Amino acid sequence: MLTRNAKASARRSRSIGMVAALVLIGWSAAASAQVLINVAASDLTGGYVVLPKVVVHTTGGTPAVLPGGIAIDTIVQLSNTNEAAPISVNCWWVDANSHCGICDPSIQDCIICNSNADCAAFPGLNCVQDWSVRDFSITLTSGQPIGFLASQGLNPLPCDPFLNQNCGGGDAAGAVLQVQEDPFRGELKCVQVDANDVPVLRSDLKAEATIVRTTVPLVPPGLGVTTAAAYNAIGFGTVSLGTSDNTDPLCLGSLPTGSSDACAATYAPCPGVLILNHFFEGASPEIGGIVKTDLTLVPCSENLGDPDVSANFEVVAQMLIYNEFEQRFSSSARVECYRATTLADIDTFPGPSGDTFSIFSVGVQGTITGQTRIRGVQGADGNLGYGLLGVACENYREVAGGQILATTAFNLHHSAFRLQGDAIYRTIFPSPP
């Protein structure tokens, strides 16, 4: 078994000792095999990197966050770890918001919604999943890190003339565009390319995200309570180059023999199984408070050139849940382009009313902690691998339903890899059969 250890807080490691120990045993057994096979991991650089969870809702949003509410933004850090040369990077914001009707600014305002109830003021319009993509290209100088708010982007890119003598000659170029909407929920994907947007045989990219939540003061300029939760991007090392045609897909692992698609480049394959070590919902850990866990899942295969066909890449996430007595339960969830949910909402109706009846509830399981193993189920299209990526965030409250007082984000562990490759399409292509 191949397992890469993910970043987690020390307090979680102490509380989930038994479950984490089992994962570490698998990691140790796989250490020697790591030399022989390239795997995706949150502690490795990549030629292709993914931040699965980016959220924004500020006081300048529509609707705006009002005094007493919680404003959210995401700080993204993107780094060129190559200290000898600049690199070019193509990135995509993937917007997973739903809208009242089809979002077309040339026809009508795009009203963000979560359910049909949010569209009651707009007769005849239902809440529709309506993915969109915004791309941008930048050049980072040798060894350069940059940081920016998802809500603001970064323009122009900074360049230190004392460290780089070619600041005015194109070594630092382009601009980071801000996310499409506020509020925003979605992901960021970036790939290392040459001047013609063709992938290169290098893996120099590294990225991190920090989700910042701040209570807007009731009386400005008062101070609001702020929490921050950080996690690493999943990095996919570049294994080989294929065609020089930038319309061909980026392949995560090898596509099936006889596939009609050719790979512009091949990267490490997607994880075979995602492993989430977690508290059960409503548990009161030794550090105090009541904890709930948010889980975000995104598919490995995606069409960034034509997000309207995202339904063709839907993945059923099969979940096996183990408690400390080694009792096994199961559930599943559909992931079309982006799925963010509390654990308890996976098998009950959205909202807190059914949380105590969920198989993720501490009262149902009878133990404080457990482990959930998540695997994408192979679908009808034999040309795709149906892999998944994910990140989790724990939220601590003093009482159930109260204000979030502390939060921590962490990457999921990875076990093994998908035997059938996934594909990232960057331009419009015919829908899979």
C-alpha cells in the first residue's frame, strides 16, 4: 500500500492516536516503494497542483456580509521552487456556485443560490448548478513566492531587482485575476508550461491556501474574532511529455490502451483511496468544545474549457466508515464538479436537524473518533479513472450551533493510486459517450 502522510495539527494527532497509527504503519511499509512510483501528495512539488477548497464572501460581496456576520477570504501562496530559472504558469479558478436560472450577465444578473427557496423572488427560476472557469497566466522569477487574496488577485506581479536583474525583461509577468464572484466557492488548478502553454518536464510548483474567517464588527472600527485554517495543494509530479498540442488533455496516470485522446503530458496518477481520520460529529475532544467536520471533494477529471459538460465527469464517492470498535458502516455521495458538506449532511437532509441520526454522529457510533475511506466508483465512461481529491476542515464551537471559535484545515491521506488515468481537458471537446 502506498500512503503519503498529510499535514495535521498536533492536537488532532494526539486525539486520533489509534487511527493515525494504523495509517503511519501503512506509510512506513510504502516508504521504499515511493522511490519506484510517482504519486500525488500534499508534501511534494508538482508540475500540476490543485487547491480543492477556495472560499470567498466579503463585505463587498453580493449580498454583502453585514456587521455581526462572518466574512471569509482565502489567502493563496504560489511558489516557484526552481531557484535557477523563471517558470510560466497557467491557472484556472473553477467556480462551483449555483444560480437562479442560467448565469448569463448579458441577459440578467447572476443570483447565487443554494436551493430553490433562494430564488423565490424570481418567479419561474430554479436554483441551477452553473459551473464557470476563469483562467490566467503568470511568470514567476527564479525561486519566487507570491501571495494574494482570492477576492483581489495580484496585479502587477512583484519583482525584486536586487535578486533578479531582468525584472523589466519579462521574468515577472502576467497578473493573477481575482475569483469570478463574491461569494465564491470552488478550486484553483495550476500547471507549469512553456511560453506556448505546452507542459514542461519539470515539477517546480508549490501552493498553499489559508482560509480566513473574521467576524465583522458591529461598531467600526472594532476588532472582529478571526480564525485561520491552512492546507497544502496536492502536487502531481510530471512523469513524461506527450504531444506538443496544448489542446490535448493533461493526463493523471496513463489513459487506457486504445483511447482516442493523446496526452499533452502525463503526471502522477490520482490517489486510489482518500483516508480521512476524524472526530465523529458532535464529539467533545480533550481540548474542549464541540467539533464538526467539513469535507470538500473534487473530481480528478474535468473539462476546464467547457464546464457545461461537467455532469459527464460526475463521480460517486463510496465511503467506508470505521469506529474505534472496528465496526464498519457505509455511505456515498455524488461529486459532479465540487462537493462541500459537513459529514453529517452526507447521509441526512442538509442542516443540523438530522445530525444526531447520521452515521457520522458520535451518538450513533459510540466512539469519539473514526476513519472514513473514500473511493471514486468507476462510471460508464471507460476512458476516465473517476479519481477524487479532497481536503477537510474541523470547526470547534463552545456549544452546538454556536459561533465557530477555532478551526483547522488538513489534507486527506492517500492510499495507493488509480490504475486507470484521469484527464484534465483545457479546451472544448466532444462529450464522453
